[in-house]
Amino acid sequence: MTTSPTLRLDGIGIGTLSAVSLSVAAGDIHCLSGPSGSGKSRLLRAVADLEPHAGQVWLGEVAQSSLPAHAWRARVMLVPAESQWWADSVGEHLPAFPAAEDLAALGFEASVLGWQVSRLSSGEKQRLALLRAIAQGPSALLLDEPTANLDDATTRRVEAWLMGHARQRGWPVLWVAHDPGQIARVASRHWRIDGTELRAEEVAPWR
């Protein structure tokens, strides 16, 4: 198992959020929730160095500000709610042939690599964007509602797949989620945006 270092936010300020500080240890998943427009996605974009912000983000001993933006994003990888596709076929977006078990876990066969992007549903795009992200070999993941377009059964499969990879590869994961059930299933910690601050919430057991 390759273990990634801790992802640490130190006094991050963006939009209405100020002085956001937290640490996500290797293999842990921290869920982030809050009202629409409260700044969840912008906070992830700040952590990914996609928007200017106050404060500093660290991956282990490496500061975000010490690396070119593209190099940081290769390590701390954001999977946005709406993924971007620039080539005609699915396979053109992947740096290497994905493992058969990863394809199966997400409900695909190898033939998906030859599919045209134009034929993909929103749920298929969401799952394939996750596959594309882990194929890049990141050290941490930022997930913006990664199962929003999936049905319940597929959501559970994707949750299990993501949790397994986070633990096996030792990724710190910051995951935007709204569903209390999902938060209870996947989160080691839960943070909720309350005005300009993050507040720690109890992770209730899910029945």
C-alpha cells in the first residue's frame, strides 16, 4: 500500500468563508455539507488551487504555494460535479487501460473505452470521471457530490469503490455530500458550513 501524507487546510479564506482549518489524514474521508451557495464547491476549488484564496494548503510538508498549479492539481485532484470531456471517445481521456475490477465495480465492461462521449448519460460521465481521476495517480482527492446523478444501488457501489481505494492507497479525501445517509456511511468526520465558518458535526451511525 502506498500511503499519502495528510492534507491540511490552514486558515483558508474564500468567498464568505474565513479561517477554515482542518486536517484529513491518509485514508480518511471528511464530508463537507451546507446550504446551496454556502461555498462548498469554492472551498474545494481553493484547495485544488483553481481560485485565489487566503491561507495555505499543505500535502504533508509540501505547500500548495511551492508548486506550479498544474503540478499541485496532479497531486490534489478535484473531481467536479460537472466533468469536462474534450475528446470524442472515453478511452482518449484515460492515460492507461483501467483495471478490470475497477470497470466492473463501476458497472462497465472494457468496451466502454470505445464509446463516444456524446452517448454518455450524466451518471455514466460521473462514474467515468472518477475512474479518470484515479488513473492519474493522485495523492489526495477532492470530490464534489460524486454520486449526485446516480441511483441508490449504483451510489452504494461507487461509495464502496471509493472507500476501498482511499483506504488501500492512503488518500485523504474531502467529499461534498448532502445526503445524511451517505455521510454516515462514508465519513470519518463531517463538517458543515455555518455562515462564514466550518463546524464539526457528529457522524451518526446509519441503519
